[in-house]
Amino acid sequence: MTDIPRPGRPAVLGQNQYGKAENRVVRITRNGATHHIKDLNVSVALSGDMDEVHYSGSNATVLPTDTTKHTVFAFAKEYGIESAEQFGIHLARHFVTSQEPIHRARVRVEEYAWERIGTSGAREAEHSFVRKGQETRLTQVTYDGDTWEVVSGLKDLVVMNSTDSEFRGYVKDEYTTLPEAYDRILATEVSARWRFNWTGDAQEAPDWETSYEETRRHLLQAFAETYSFSLQQTLYRMGARIIDHRGEIDEVRFSLPNRHHFLVDLEPFGLENDNEVYLAADRPYGLIEATVLRDGREARIPADLTNL
Amino acid sequence: MTDIPRPGRPAVLGQNQYGKAENRVVRITRNGATHHIKDLNVSVALSGDMDEVHYSGSNATVLPTDTTKHTVFAFAKEYGIESAEQFGIHLARHFVTSQEPIHRARVRVEEYAWERIGTSGAREAEHSFVRKGQETRLTQVTYDGDTWEVVSGLKDLVVMNSTDSEFRGYVKDEYTTLPEAYDRILATEVSARWRFNWTGDAQEAPDWETSYEETRRHLLQAFAETYSFSLQQTLYRMGARIIDHRGEIDEVRFSLPNRHHFLVDLEPFGLENDNEVYLAADRPYGLIEATVLRDGREARIPADLTNL
Amino acid sequence: MTDIPRPGRPAVLGQNQYGKAENRVVRITRNGATHHIKDLNVSVALSGDMDEVHYSGSNATVLPTDTTKHTVFAFAKEYGIESAEQFGIHLARHFVTSQEPIHRARVRVEEYAWERIGTSGAREAEHSFVRKGQETRLTQVTYDGDTWEVVSGLKDLVVMNSTDSEFRGYVKDEYTTLPEAYDRILATEVSARWRFNWTGDAQEAPDWETSYEETRRHLLQAFAETYSFSLQQTLYRMGARIIDHRGEIDEVRFSLPNRHHFLVDLEPFGLENDNEVYLAADRPYGLIEATVLRDGREARIPADLTNL
Amino acid sequence: MTDIPRPGRPAVLGQNQYGKAENRVVRITRNGATHHIKDLNVSVALSGDMDEVHYSGSNATVLPTDTTKHTVFAFAKEYGIESAEQFGIHLARHFVTSQEPIHRARVRVEEYAWERIGTSGAREAEHSFVRKGQETRLTQVTYDGDTWEVVSGLKDLVVMNSTDSEFRGYVKDEYTTLPEAYDRILATEVSARWRFNWTGDAQEAPDWETSYEETRRHLLQAFAETYSFSLQQTLYRMGARIIDHRGEIDEVRFSLPNRHHFLVDLEPFGLENDNEVYLAADRPYGLIEATVLRDGREARIPADLTNL
């Protein structure tokens, strides 16, 4: 190892993290013959005294990623999975408190929802499921031994208003040819993250399951109930509705691709298209991103949402 | 074009087809303030007198794929979209009957389901939707100017039984180490196609919408209500249930990946795993494929299902 | 098991197959310090006396898919991997000859190419690789105990001619608005399968590695050297070149999406676009599919190519 | 618009940006009969005086995303595409300097490489191409009217060392069962971003094309030439090599999934596996992320790399 660069040379180590990503854990809970499922994808990222493993290759402070995998599965047995958030809290606390070199743990979870299959009899519905397949629920728990940060959210929730959307009164420069729209389809695939103001063990934790259901409901209702002059305005209304109704949440970040539905020109074929036939386009797409936050609070969710 | 090979040379043309694939058409129907959506992905493939375009590049018999695209959008206006099947029938009939060189048309459709957003008020729910995001509905309509073939189906429907599944009594050779399982998770992502016995205009057509809903229901119930000794047996029961209950269907083909859920060994950590914690694996996976058909009828769905 | 339907009831079993799909096997061969890689994705499908497992759930004739997985990895050690085709032949022969209930085996292989990393020194290049990342090589070997069928090919090979392509002289109906093109981009993502005329052990087998390299070269050269009047004509020329030059191949099937590159209208901005700036579109796309075969031979490759 | 929430209410707007994403522009340049291709995917994000469009839906300061699309295509004509970086600089400067409400522009570019098809003749190779299909080149240009930031990089570059990799001497806790490895495969899919120290027009800009080629070469060579004790150490060596050799770069961020290749246990089948046969696994995977930066410089690349 004599030829390995050491500190003092021009290149130094900056922020770093490591762990096992995408542990696909399924937890079955039995209440007599009735089963319940939690279906998660769990990713762990640890930081701390990790200079030597980068500089010299010494693993003396490195808990293997294989071990973080085992911990995820063992904790699913030991603690169960009440909610994605609570499960992430158990894991993050464990890594930071049990390993001296680890100073910070971040646990990310994707959750896939299932619903029971409706059957003709009664017995089978107790343990037969079909995956809901709509949005993916997300959470990220970060702990540094002192303060907690929980950011939850969702992705892949596709919504559409088939009217009550305009786009006009915008800036026109020499590259502008777009005609103003007085009645258009507004559709998007919602990716959202919301940060809880719960930061520590002294504070009572939110009911994570209820919080998710209610936040999702407000988001959808705000989309449906807003007469839209722009996707930006609809975005703000979705965020404001959450901030107004959910006191446990201080900040919401959205990434909203404008899924363009172009009215097809049928005039060459002698047909009038009175907002009836649309082409759903792929690329390019408008992309609208913004944070809505409780007045006086600081924004902490990064501008670019990552997929997992 | 003098150096272009002609028939008589060793290489000759075989089966061929062409057309515009993946036309993403969204059709809005208004019933007063209440809107209805049909959201389809339509692919057209035409065959006929197409030797010259291959041999010499003469396009004299070729209707451009751009024209097949226009036809899809124009027909969505002219005929509406009652069902994916009915829409495919309109299109296939048009191409075969209006263009002399075209002898056969195949129209494939993917359909994406939407449901209304539940709102606090009443007005908005009329035209605000969220994509259901579960299975994708499929149909394929083929017409040769004489006989119709309609094959419908679905893909991406993920189901799970958390118990009532065994796998034992199988062949053991020198490469077999698998222990027998008396209680395992059985999960799969259903890809299914079913062929209707409707073949012509003289016969009354099925109610395509009802047929889809009922076939999907029987498929799910058979999955839920079968105590499984193998995925093959579950497959057969799903197919048989459809054949037994849906007289309009003569043949069902399934492609069922066995989405393995491995019981995690927690003994090294002093924990017993009593069918509670599973690892959901990606690859490799068992793949079970079979046709179930009405006795006396001929199988026509290809062994390998294609994605679109 | 008393209530399980048996033959005699309306629903009967048709074609069926099963096995372990997508076994990702990497085989390293060492020639002193110089290493060689074969990186495959192997899928096995077996057919035979499998009625009972479908009808009653009896696994008495079923070799577990877990065993087919073990066999793939064990054979990679025992026989090495000379070529994807040869490896598939070893596996198919084994399943059909060693298991009485199995009458037919089909082995599909995807192969990913790697190239050596160019280094400043000499030692490391011997076992350091970067994935080539261009096309995926494919083969499918089928054996019924008597006759062999080998179909090889490739997918995801993206090619473009930036000139020497026209499209004109086509049929115009009431839905046709497309202007004729005298100089356009022709681009496609080649998916091809070719069937060898090698069918049995008495016949000398082709040199599979050389055959692949030469077939790929002819396909690319024919694409580059054809002045195109339609994608159909280019397709035929690619197939004919292979049939003309590779005596071991009797049939080629292509699936060629027309990756449209639309000339962008820059006139509204006072700019002339002399075939310089294009928008690469996603959907919809023309899809051209055809078989080219040696005169007098029978076509056997299915019209719809499957992805794996 | 009377019922729309205004500032003063609890929910306020935070960071926001908008624009057209994924404009797929292909630029052909002709040098006589010899053509050259640039194939890009360009995404524009603009920020500035955008409060009103979020709060009230007034679009008075909003340049439509449709206009940003036109600008991308028009600039491909007007300025050509020397390099992804230079093209991004043209665009970012335009938006910030031509539109008073826009204070900051960020342009992201993906670039796909093509190589010429080798032909038997000479004429065709001049304008016939095959997509290289290896890594995707990336750049992100940000401009606030004053200072420039250019971060370039790549993704999807898959590399493997088939020996010269160990993993041992790590921490063992109660969830650790991993045996130490003295000779293993080390494989990863490199995602890297590097930040240039060029920040303004007074400074001479790097030769962007040469910089990319050389940085990529150093990255690959460092991977190949490092005897690895951990993926962290290999990561650091890759970054340090770039910092040492490329004076124009101050910071490198890597995200390296450990693409596990597990040695298959063939003992149950009476076979010894002397580092010859591996299973390439999908999930879970170790994920190693770190920044390497020039001593004394500040890190600016976010910890979580985004896909585009």
C-alpha cells in the first residue's frame, strides 16, 4: 500500500456515505387467519469516521453493507413494521447508537400498497392480495445522534383535469408561437416530499399512517378543486392545502412534469375537434418544481428530488 | 435502382407487416359537466401486396404510417371509443375495406384505467381523475376481410397469497437441493390473453366492457380461492374458471413469473422466522406458461406473449 | 383435492412450458494472468408430461425450476462457455436426455459484450473490463430429442443514415397529409433474429462466434450502403445480404421501429433549416417487420419477436 | 380569483424553477459529403420573479416552456453544437440576459455518442452511424447573470475487475456473518459528476471536448490500476487521479453501486468453483457515494446525484 496518496496531497475527501440499497422486505403479520402485509424497499446510508477506508483501504471502521442488509430483515422481525417512518426510525437509531464510528444514518423507504382480493366466499380474502399499483409511498429518516428529520412523500401519482385549466397572458419573445389556451387538459405525474416538524424524542411523534392518508387526500382534492391558470398555481394550491390542514408538516416540495395532451388538428379530415381527441405526448415536457413552506420555517428539502 | 436484388435471387420475402405503433390517444366524452375518459395506446399493423416496396423500394401500394396515425385520431372523433375492442374493429375494417392492396389488419390496444378523485365538494369530481395504475388492459383485433379474431387480456396485475401454498413431491436429480415447502408465499405478475369465439359480423358481438370486468373478477377469485400445490395448478384453475363462466371465451394463455419471496434465515441472529419476514427477489424467477382451452377448440394464441 | 376439475370437464390444457428465467451467469476463464469474460442471461423452458401438475397439482414429473438454475451454473463450470449457442446446446441436451418426462427444452440466452480497459501500464489490462453497452446478442436453442433449431440475433442496435433516404410515391387517401421527402434521416433500432440450417448432430456445427461477427457486419454494411426509398427496402437489403453471404443461415426476421427525426420548422424565427436540426421523436413510430428467407426454405421464426 | 390564498397566510413560496425538459435535438453538420452528429437531450430550468404565477396564476412574467423548447432548436441552428457545455452556456446566457424576470438559468444536457459504420466501400461511411451505447455524457450549466458553474460527468459506465480486489478487516457486530474475501470480482456502474473551476467570462474556458475524453480516460485507468481493498478506496483513487491530472476540475462526486457478483457454491454438485462461476445479482446492492475535491476548495455538488 506504499504508493497510495495520503492527505496532504491535492485531493481530499468530502461528504461520503455508504450502505446497502434496495432491500426488498415483505413482512406478514397474522391476526388469526387474517394476514396483513407491509411491502417495503429499504435503503440505508451511513456516514462517520470513514477517512481511512477511502485513503488507505483500511476497513477498521466499516460495518459491511451485508450487515446493514441483515439488520433490516432482523428488525422487521424484532420490531415489526408499524409504518415506514417508524421502521426507519428504529433502524437509524440502531446504526448511530450501536456503532461508534457512525455519526449519521439516513434510511429511505419505498412502500407498495396492497388491497384484499374480493372473493365469492369468505375464507380466502383473509390472505389474498392484489397490488394497488398506484403511487409509491416514500419516506426518508435522518438521524445524527441528536436531531431527527423525517421527510415523507409519494411519486408516480398521475392525475388529470379534463377542463377548468387555462394558459394565457404570458410573456412573448421572438421564439414564442404558442397560442393562448382557454380550455385545456391539465395532467401531471405528482412527485412530492413533505417534511415533518417532529425533530426529537421529547416531542410526540405524528400518527404516520393517518398523516399519509390525509396529506394524500388534501393533495388530490386541491388538484381537483383548483380552477387552474397555470401548473405553478395548481402546485402552490396543493402545497398550501397541506400546510393549512396538516400542522405536523412544515414544508412540501413538488416536481410536476406537465404531461402535455395536445388537441389533435382534425380539420384536414373535415372534422371539428371540440376538446374531444387528444394526443398524449412523451417528450419534451414542461417541468414545474417548487417548495411551499410554513411561514417563518426554513426550507430543507433539496431542489432536485431523487427517485428513491 | 439497377443493382437491387429481385426475386429469383436466393433471398425472398416472407411474412411482413407495417404500420404506426403506439398512438397515444385520449378521448374525452362530455355528459353535461360530467366527463368520461378513454386513454389508449393503439398500434396498427397492415399486410398485403407489399412485395415491391421490399424488393425495389416502390411505394405504390404503401399507405404511409403517418396516415394510419391520422386515421386512429380521426376515428376517435368519428366513432368515439365505446371499448378498446370495438374501436379496434372500426379501424381494422377500415384499412382492409378501403385499401385494395391491404389484405389484413391487426390493431393492438393498451388501455389505462382512470378513477374519479373524491372531492369535498361535488362540482370538481365531474372532470378530475387519478390514474388507477393497476393492470394494463389489452386487446388485439385481426381482420382479413372475412374473419375476425379478437384476443383481449391484461398485464402487470401483481397478486399474492400469503399462505395456502405448498411445493413438494417433485423430481430430484443430482442438481436438486431445494427443500420441500409446506407453507409458502405464492406471488405472481399476471399476464393473460383470452380469445373470443366471436368471428364474424353475422354473430352477435359480446359486451366487451362487461366481459372484461367479469373475466378479470373470475381470474382474481380463482387465484384467491385455490389452495395451491404448484403455480401450474393455480394457473390451470384460473383459466378453467374463465372457460367455465364466460361462454364467449374459448382459450386463455397465461405467462406467470413466480415472484419468489424467500423466507429470510434469522437464526444466526437468535431469531425465529415463523413465516413473517421475506426477501422479495428479482432474478432469476420461475416462469410458468400455459394455455387453457375449451374442449374441442383449437389453440391460436402464440406460446410467447409479446409485451404490447 | 376432491373438488379439482379433471379432464372431461370443458377446460383442457394446451401448450405449456416452465423453467427458471433470467439466470445471470458470469464465467471467468484465466489464461495465466489474462482473464476472459462471458456474461450471459440464461432462461430455460421445459415441456413434456406435465398434465397432472396442472390438473391435480401433483409434482411427480416436475423438475423444480430451482434445479434448472443450479444446472445452468454447474454447466458453466463443467463445460465452460465457448459461445452462447454451444452453451445452450449443452443445457437443452441435458434436460431432454436426462429426464424422461421432459420432451422438449428451449434455452434462451442474452449476451453482454465487454472490452478491455486501455491502461497506461500492461499488468492491469489483463483483468479490467468495461461493458461495451451496444447491442445485446441473443440466441435460442430448441431441442426435442431429435432435431435442433438454433435462432440467434441481436437487439438494441441503433443506427442512422443522415442522408441517402427518400420517401415518396406512396398511396394518398383522405387521411394523408404527409409531404413527400427527398432527403431525410433514416434511423432505427435493429431487432433481428436469424435461423441456422444446422439441425442435427450428424451435421457439422457452424463456428458460432465467427458467424455472429460476420452476420452483424453484413447487416450494418447493408444498412450503410443502401440508398433507401423506404425502410422496407432497407430491411430487405439487410436480410438479403445475410442470406447471400452466410450459407449457414436460412431465414432472417427483422423488427425495425422507424425512429423518426423530424426536421424542425425554424421559419417563424427567421432561420432556414437545411437538413441540420432535427427533433428525435419517441412515440408514435412506424414499425416495419418482415422475414427474408432463402428461396425454397420454410419460415419458422414467429412474426412477433419477443424481447428476451 | 377572489378565494386564492395570498402571502400573509401560513403557506409561502420557496425555491422554484420551471422550463421544458428533455428536448431531444439532433444536429447534423456537413463537411462536404462527410456528416457529423451531435445528439443531445436538453433540459432548461429557469428561476426569477415568479411569485405571482404561483400565488394568483398571473403569467405576466412567465416565458412559456414551449418557447424554451423553440429556443433550444433555434440555437442549435444559429450557434451549432461545438460541445454540450458550450451549447448550454449559449442557452443559459440567453435566458438570463434577454428576460428581465429571469435571474437564473440551469441547462442540463445528456449526450449520446455515435461512431461511423465501417463499410466495404468508402462513400457510405461518410454519413452512416451506429450509436455507441456505452456511457451517457452529462453536463449542467448554471448562470445567475454574474457567475457560471459548469458540472459535467457521465452515467451508466459499467466496469469490472475480475481479480485484485479484497474485502476484509471490517467491523463485526451481532448481525455480521459475511466471510472475508481475499479475491473477489469488483464491478460497478459509474455515475460521476465533476465541477470545473471556470466561473466567468474573463477566464479562458477549458477545451470541453478534450477535458471530457481525458477525464474519462483517467477515471477508467484508475479503476483498472488500483488493487482494491474496498470500493471506497477505489472511488477515492478514481477521484484523486482526476484532481491530480486535470487542473480545470476542482471537485468530483461519485455514486457507485456495488454490482455484486456472488461466487456460486457448486460443492453440492461435486464441483470446485475456483473463482470461475458467478451469479450477477440485482438487488440489494452496496451503494458507495463520496466527493473528492482539490484541497482548499469548497464542495458544491449535491450529495444525491439526480438521474438527468
